[in-house]
Amino acid sequence: MPINSNKSYMNYPFASLLSLAQQQYDSTPIHSSSTIKDYAYNRRQRERTTFDPHEETPRLLQIFTDTKHPTRYQIASICENLNALPCRKG
């Protein structure tokens, strides 16, 4: 969204700005049914992640207690370690 110098966004509450951004995001022109399907397919879907409360949750709590802001490499390592646990094997 280009910033309009005539409008002061500082006076808008955050929710209003978020709503404005969402409206602009949702205002993609849709013309045919195939475009609607493409648009629906390409919209980002939320994925749910669950953690084993007995094995994974305590490990995550300890990790984030020790490291408040892990790097992307630490996050990748954490993921690999969690995914290697028996509870993830299925």
C-alpha cells in the first residue's frame, strides 16, 4: 500500500489500519469461476501444529526459557530434534 502523504495514518487505530490492509488485499479482481478457484487455492491457509504434551511441550518450554530469541538455525535444529522423537514417528 503506497503511503499517501495527504493522509495521516498515525491517527488511525491499529485495528482500522489492519482492516484497511485486509480490504485492499481482498480487493483482488475476480472475473471467472476458474479465477475464483485459483484465488481460493493461492490464499494462505493456516496450518495447525500440535505438540505432544508429555515429550515435546516440556522440551519447548525449556528451550525457550534458555533462549528467548532463537536464530533461524536454532529453530531448524529444534524442529529436527522434535521431528526425530518417537511420538512423531507415527
